Amino acid sequence: MNLLQLNWEGWFYGLMNGIIGGAATGGSAWVGMATAKSAGVDVPTLNWKALGVICVSGALTNLFFYLKQSPLPAIVTAEKTTQTVTSERTVTTQPAEPEKPKTP
């Protein structure tokens, strides 16, 4: 018997992987801008709000790329096998030996 299932776990893992990777890329860009600023390059002043915008935009970009690549989870085909095991048990009993008479 074939069972069709969607691999939600793998799809969700890939989605979260893309979002976190995009946010990390945005954080790297922010660090690069801070390094450029300290080196005397004319870049905008950086603050926490700018870091949030950069990280969110990186996360959203990767989210949309992932959804373009994998809009739905993959179909997993599984084979289900049912096995029935029966067993027979034969029990034989022997009559108990009669008690031996006690010697006086």
C-alpha cells in the first residue's frame, strides 16, 4: 500500500534556514558598513533601527527565494507493509505420579 505524504518538517526546516541565513547576511552587511565608517568611508550613520531594517530585508529576500524554489513541501511516497504473525503453542501435561505409600 502506498501512502502519499507531504514533507512538512523538511520544508519548514529549509524555510527557517533561509530566513536565518538572510538575517545573518544582513547583519554581515551592517558590520561591513560599520567597518567602512570606522575606516573613514562616507557611509550613512548606523544605528539599531538600520540594523533591524537590513536584517529583515535580508530575511525576507531569502524567504521569497525559498518560496520560489519550493512553494510546497515535497511529496514523500512511503511503502506500508503489514505483517501478521501467528503462533501455535502445544502444551502437554503428564499425570502426576501417585504418591508412594509411606513405610511404617
